[in-house]
Amino acid sequence: MGFGLLAAVLLAQVTPATARVQAAYDAQCADIMHADWAALTNTFSPTFVMDQNGQTYSRDQVVSSVKQAIAHGLKFTGCTTSIDSVTQSNGVTIVVMRQTIDAAQGPHTLVIASGKRDMWTPQGTALVETSSLPLWATDSADGRIIQQSGNVPSPAPSLSPSPSPSP
């Protein structure tokens, strides 16, 4: 089999999984933008865990923290996700991704950029996220970095709001 044909076969095998996961991330972004907490909750497994800096957070804690941020005046203005890699093993889809969430709080513009390794499993016809491991994060306010963690990739994420469509 020639290299071109092999590449086409491998792309054909990866593309449906990548498209399916991208659609799941896009749904999570839409749920956040529209404050649809029930829909957002349903994108996570009931046993979802996020391990961040040695702390473990449940699905309900993650969704609650987003709700609390809005209650304290945070307004989400954009959300984009890009996938770096997708692998599948024993029915689990493992994704390395980058996400940028744009927000405003009063007169301040915020950009929350992060990279994570997430695991997804099928539930009926949908995918649900079962775990998330943050790899890096850069939070900025008004174009200035206010917090960074992990090994931020090079080039570093943009500090200006992403060109995502408005909700």
C-alpha cells in the first residue's frame, strides 16, 4: 500500500471520531454560552472527575462553579475548542485539546485558555465526558496574564478574545 493510500485510510478512520468529539465540545460551549445547565450536566458522566492540582472535582462541582461565576457577574462571550489528538482504546476516546473561553466582568475582558486530556465514552448515541486532566492554563485580564500553570505550549495562546461567533 502506498503512503498516500495509507494516509487516506488512517484519516478516514480518525476523522469520524474527531468530528464526533468536536461536536461534543461544541455542544458544551453552546451550553455554557446559553447557560443551559441541564444540557451541560448531561454532557458529563455522573461519575465524571476532573483532577486539577491534586484536587478532584465532580461533575456537579464543575457545573456549579460555572454557575457561581455567572452569579458573580461573569458574562461568557465566546468559546472555542480545537483538538490536538484523538485516540481510541477499549471503547474510550482519549482527546488532547485546547480551549479558549472569552468572558467579560464589568469593564474587564478575560481570556481563559487551557489544554486538557479528556476521556469520553459512548452513552446511547451520544458521547459523555468521563474525566478531565488539565495540562496547562493561561488566564488573562485586559490582555495581561494573571495566572499560568502547567507547561504552556509554544506559541502561547493569544491573550485577546478569540474570533468565535457570538451566541
